[in-house]
Amino acid sequence: MIRITVALVLLLQLLSPQSTFAADHQSLYDMALKASRSGDFDRALPLWNQVLIVEPQDAAALSNRGNVRLALGDFDGAIDDQTRAMAIAPDENDPHLNRGTAEEAQRDWQAAAEDYLWILERDPEDAAALYNLGNVRGSQADWSAARELFGEAFSVQPGFAMARSSQALAAWQEGDLAWAESELRKLIRRYPMFADARAALSGLLWRQGASGEAESHWAAAAGLDQRYRQLDWLRDIRRWPPQPAEDLMAFLALDER
């Protein structure tokens, strides 16, 4: 009996450090993830650093820290973390998607496109990769390709309203105003609180001379999201095409006189 008890104690002593290690890692991971999801990136970054001290080969933690670094403006750090995550988990899509986003932030369109194409070669129906590649093609002024990619993203994920709105904006850029207006109206009927479609329809209607209806849609859009007043945000962050952005700004300049 004494020998059995001693053996049991030794077994517990051997297992406890590993169990504590796993618990500490999971607790830190959960805290870091919560801070990231809440947008508290200044708090999230040191938490992810601690997670990676405990487990340096955690690919998901590296990718998550990369996203936090991107949000904090550390583009090189974000790309480095995603690249390290890929080395550990070479078959995962997320690090490629996340690295592509960081490369877009650096305006490295070719590198970003390569990451999205890597995903699409393996999964042609990845809506996020299709949409992001559409943004890249738009940034390269290939609005025909962008329009097609946004449409594909919406087809594989029919609730992806931003993809449909982006497709309508690309159509507008190409001069297909009737189709763009029709699709924006459909979006607004389905999603009345969708600011992007409301703001876009405001600019499009103004361009076509329907200023009264443009005013009513703009009142709704401005109440939902004031960022649509900012040209830099519209072009560089939301990534509207040049013509729709210019038309909306022209409408707002006239409206604010």
C-alpha cells in the first residue's frame, strides 16, 4: 500500500506541471482573444506576447498577434507573424488571408494578390479571398476584374452585402449606372440600415439628377456612419472606386453650402 501511494504521488507530481502549463496557456489565450475581439489592441498585444512565450509554436496565436500588430500600424510585424504562422501550419488559409491584408496596407498589391490566389487555388469559393482580391484588382485600376470578383464573393456567400455593394460601385466606375442603381436599391430593401449602399445611392442619384431622393438616402447614411463624409477614408480604407467617391464628395459639397 505504501509503495502504491508513493507511486501515485510521484505520478501527480509529474502530471501537475504539464497540466498547469496547459491551463496557463489557455487562460492567457482566452484573455488575449477577448481583448482582440473587443478592439482593445493595446491590451491584446502584451497578452499575445505572453501566450507566445508560453508556447512559441502556436500558429493561431501568431496569426492573431499579427492581426493586432496590423491594427496598431505595425505592418512589418504583422507580415512577420503571419509568415511564421504559415511555416508552422502550412495548410491553413487564415495566415495567407491575414498577411494579404497587411500587404494591402503597405500597398504591395502583387504580394497581396499572391496570398489570395494561394487560397483560391485550394478553395475557389473562399468568399473573403475573392473579395480581398477584388479590392486588390480595384487598387490596380482593373475595375472589370474587381467587379467580377466581388460578384463571385457574393454568389458563394449571398449574405455578403459589402461584396454586392462593392460590385455595384465597380459597375458605376465602369459606367454601368443602371445596373449599379438597381443593385443598390435591392440591397437597401433587404438591409435598410446598410450605410454603404445608402451613401452610394446618394452619390449615384445626385449624378443622375435626382437630388431630392439623394438627400433622403444621405440623411439615412449620415445617421448610420459619419465616415462617408471623409474622402481619404472612402478611398483608402473603404476602397471605393474614384468616380463614385468623387461624385459623393461633389454631392456633399453642394449639400453643405
